[in-house]
Amino acid sequence: MQGIVKGTIVKIAAGLCAAAMLLIGAPAFGAPTPSPKPSPSPTVRSITISSDTLGAPIVLRSDSHQRPFTAMAGEVDWLAGGTSTLKGLPADKLGPKFTVLSAVNGVDKQTYDLYPLAAGGPRVFRPAAQPDKRKVTAAWFLGRFTMDASLRGAGVLLGTAPPAAGGVGGGLVESATAEPDIRAMVGDWQRFVGLNGAVVVVIALGVFAIAYAFRRTI
């Protein structure tokens, strides 16, 4: 009889412990511990620039080259689903070609041909065959006027920097040529101020001499 009572008490105690553990969120005896859900991997985009004028392709990553990557992405992202009736130019009017390949987590998505020095302004060609197999038509687009600066920021050399303001190269050239002029202006101003100071001193001495002579005659 005592054994039956003790067994009943033990079962009741075990049941109460299991219920308490469930209430506080602890796993019951023998229940497997649920594994935590893996955190999603961050999305990393990349842009690869290749050309016959480059010794090796230039790779920009969104996580390690944020500013140049953002600039280059702005040159091509808007072309993904755009339409255009613009006609292409003759080959001798296009200038050097730079192929831009956009990828997400290592998977190629879009490709475009950029012509930053085309006659009449930058041009972009979108091939019909895209890496992600989406259906688009081959089309020509007018590129953004920032294409030159974006390519330069990515490390592409495009010859002599244009004098127009706003471009990376143009700004550097403008600053380099303006610096000697600024120094010359400062030097002239310093010489002008120094000369005026000397004149003031001479006039002051003359006034003092006249006042002293006038006082002697009184």
C-alpha cells in the first residue's frame, strides 16, 4: 500500500515539474531543444567594369566600395525595364566601350555597354540577352551626364579631364590651375596693404614734423 502511494506521489510530482517547466518556457524532460533560426545573409551587390582599354576588370562591391558603387549603380539601374526608340550611332562616333555587369550575391543579373565619350553625349546599349534571362529588347539610351564622373570615381581613366564643372576630373583640373592665381592675388593684396602702410607712416611723420615746426615758431 505504501509503495502504491509513493509511486502515485512521484508521478504527481513529475507531472507538476513538467507543467511548471512548460509554463516558464523550459523544455520538458526528454523533449528536443529547438535550434535557433539562421539569420538571413546580407544582400551584397557588385558591379564589374570591363573594357579593352582596361588592363583588368574593376570590381565594386556595395559593402566595401559604397560611394563608387552607388554612383555606378545609378548609371544603369534605371535601365532595367526602360523602353527607348533611340537609334545607335556609327562605331566611329561612339568612342571606347565599357561593359558593366551587375550581380547580387554573386549571381549575375544585368549587363550594359556604356559609351561615356560618344558624340552628342553619353550613350548606353542594353543587350537583349540578359544574365537573369528576363525578357527585354535590345535598346539604346541617352546616358546620364554624370557617367564620366562615375567611371572616373571607379578608377577608369578617360584621357584628359574635361574643364566643365561638376565632373571629378574637371574639378581637379580647375582647382590646380586656379591655385597659382589665388596665391598671386593674395601676394598682390599683401604688397598693396604694405605699400599703403608705408604711405600712412610717411604722412604721419610729415604731419608730426609740420606740427613740431609750427610749435617752435609760436
